[in-house]
Amino acid sequence: MFVNNSIDNEEFLPALSLNALILGCLVMWAFLPPSRLVSIFIFIALTLITLIALRKFSKQLPLILFLLFGIIFTLGLGSPNWDARSIWLFHAKRIYMGNNLYAQLDNYAPWSHNDYPVIFSALAATLAKAVGHWNEVFPKSVLLLLLVPPLLVCSALFQQKILMVLFLTVIGVICRNNLFNGHMDALVAIYTCAIILITIKINKALVDSSSEYIYPTITLISFFSILILLKNEGLAVSLIVLLLTFFLQKNIPKLNIIAIAVSTFALYFILWKWPVHTANIETDIMMSGMLQRVIDRLYSNDDLQLILDNFLKYSGIYVGIFLLNFFRFGVKWTHLALPTLFVISYFGILFLIYLSTPYDLTYHLGTSVKRALLTINVVLLGTFLYSFVNPINNFKKED
Amino acid sequence: MKKKRFINFLLTVLICAGLIEYFKIGKSLVSETLTNSFVNSSPFALHAGEDSSLPAVVINAKKLINRNSLQIFSLDEKFINDPFLHQRLIEFSYPARFGNSNYFIGMSNGELKSRCDLIDTEENVSVYVCK
């Protein structure tokens, strides 16, 4: 099997253009809310870039079918899902009706988690502006536009159509309804997987010093920036991946990783975290008494077992499949160090979050653990599939 | 040759499993809606998807809020104590806001009936003025 280990910059260009438009739209909302004409232009541009990226019909057929499925179900159904309505779509409605990105920072309806970032909501508000009104169907369809960039990159990185078909199957099996019902968890999972795959690819390509990696690096910045603005979990994911990349991916220049981290976090703090901080809006998990709750639960065997049982129930099989990789001939753990250590670190963070939750543990686990683990599960199976693009002898170059 | 055929068979099984999974996702998404069906208008129509996303009492309450031009409204016990109705009504009725007001939205046969003046009714939901 012929495997191309160098980087084809053109393959990253559509995703980069889409990300740039999405981030540009958010920046616009922050400083000068877009007019209806500008909103229409943004959506025409996003659609055209997507269509151009999908023009290789035969190669992109799996992704085209996936998106058609998404269009039918996001534009064909209402939006009854609790969190989608109470958090993401409500914030979008507030941005649209208030013509202000920071409308939610008056902390009206605090149950809607007003500290949560708003990139999806801003994009949904832009679509509402383009259409001219709000309703209960079309605003959630913008999540398809957010799904396109990471899936385009994955499609390019998997190289073979069959692997992309399997990846989309895996995403469906793991994320299920969360893909199209207006939740952010599947988006966070797919963005994380795309970021880890790009990082592995750049690291591998840089063994060959002639490789140009400017587009993948900028694409990486744009992916981190969107991920961090999708949901608070994106911040934890970005921190872990950047730290691990810094220490593990030795072929990527340290200065580049620092540049990626600085640009991503600067954008996040300027556009979102600082306004939230000045509005005195508290993150619910950080409520006072956090340390005491952690200590209390650490001494409770029942609580510890409950958390671990849930982790095992929803991620056990995927960890098992991922571990099969280590039994393949010639694979050392260092080849899979980035996804392995990411999964361990993220498990650790989730464990800490559940130990410190101010809510009843059974209730909190019951309502969120399945969705919180999507990121881990998609990364496990995504990197498992990606290892078939890179036969063992290609790993040896890294050593 | 045998190995290749086995791999092709395995891939076909996996792809079929994927197709079945997506069929199940579609079915489950439809059953999540309140009407168990696709919207029967354009997805871009003004009131599209309301009846499949929201309970009738919430839709009726919003009609009352709009008809009576309420910018701030209070709620009766029924809407306060039921988190589902409470959140659905607050987000659906926005930009009208829930707060301190003499105008109460409540059930037509609820506890407000005896102690407040009835202003308007939409099916089983009413607006009252309470002093």
C-alpha cells in the first residue's frame, strides 16, 4: 500500500478557510455585529467553500452522504432537546435578539450556564439574521457547518475512502443523537480527534525536513481556537494536547507550539473569558467548597466506585479496541503516546470534575458522563483507525 | 486471497452496521420530538417546529405574552415548580422576561384564579393581574 507521509497543504486549505470564516464571524459579533447582508454573505461563502471542498465527488462520497443525512434531520425536525434549547439555542436567540454577542452576560436565567462560550450560538444567530427571524428548526443546522472542517481534515488524513467510511460509522456509533440534536459534545469530540490526527501527521511529516507545514500549523491554530470556544471542556482538552505535544512530538519546533498556544488562548481570553470575568459570572463547577467535596468523595468508596463504574461502562470497550494496537507487530507504546496520554489525562480531569461536583453525584453522572466521555471514545477509535493509514514501518522513521 | 476476502467481508459487515446505526439515529431523533414526526412546513417558516419542540401550554403562554405586550411577567406555582415548563417558557418567551411583575401567567384552573383578576385566556393558560 502506498502511503503518503508528506503534507499536502492544499488538503488543509478548505478547512482553514471555513475555520477562518467562522472565527471571523465571531470576532465581528464581538466588535461590530454583522448586518443582514453580511450574514447572508457569510453563509453563502461557507456553503460555497464546503461545496468546492466536496467537489471530488467520488472521494468525498462518505462525507457527502453524512452531511445529507445531517441536513435532513437538522432541518426536518424541531429542537426539543433540553440542553440544546436551554443553553446553546437560548444563547443564540439572545445574541440574535439583543444584537449583542455578550447578551447573556447580564446573567438572566442563570440555569442556562451563562459562562459557556458562544461560537455555535454566534453562528446560529448569524444564520437567524440572514434568514430574518428566529424559529425552532433551522438555527441548530449550523452545527453541520461546524462539523465540516474537522471531517474534511480527517477525510484528507485517512487517505482511503474505506477508512473514512469506518470513521463516520464509528462517530455514529459513539455520538449517536448528539451529532445532530444541538449538543456540543460530539463537536468537541470530533474537533479533538482532528487536532490529535493533524498533530501526529505534522510530527511524522517533519521527519522529512523538506515538508512544508505552514498550512497545517495555521489550521491547527484555527481548530484549537474553535474547540476552546465550543464548550468549557475544550479548554481542558486544548491544554492537555498542547502540553503533550510540547513534550512528546519532538519533530515539531517548540516555538511553533508556543505560538499556537499563545494565539489560541489570547483569542479565547480577549473574546470570551475576560468579558465573562468582568461580568462576575461564576462557573458552576468552581463554586466554593470544591476542595472539601473532593476530599469527602475520595474517602467514600461508593462514590469512587460509582465514577469508575460509569467510566468503564461507557469507555471500556473503546479502551479495549485501542489497546489491541499494542499487540500489532512492531508497535511500541511511544508510537501512540499522544492519544494514550491524552486519554489518561482527560480521564483524570473528568474524574476530578466528578469528585468536585456540587450536584448529587448520581444525578451529575447520569446526566453527563455519557456525553463527557464522547471525546475520549472518538479519540481512541479515531487514532486506532488512523494507525492503519500509517503502517508500522512508517512509525520506525520516528524513532 | 483468503485473507483479502475475509477483510472485505469484515468491512462490509462494519459498513452495514454503520448504516443500521444511522437508521437508528434517525429514528431516535424523530422520536425525541414531541410530535414524533418531521416538521410539516418549510424549516425556515416563522413558527416552524414549535409544536414538535414545545408543550402546548408553553406555546399558549407565549401567545398570551405577545397578545398582551408583556415585557416582564411572573409565573404561577405550576410553572415555577416544574423545571421543564419553567425553562421552556422562559427561553421561548424571550425577549419578554420572567421577573417581578403584577402580571402572572398561570393555568386557567390554577391557584391564581381565586385571588387575581383574569385578563386573557388561551386554551388552558391565562394571564392574571395580582395586586
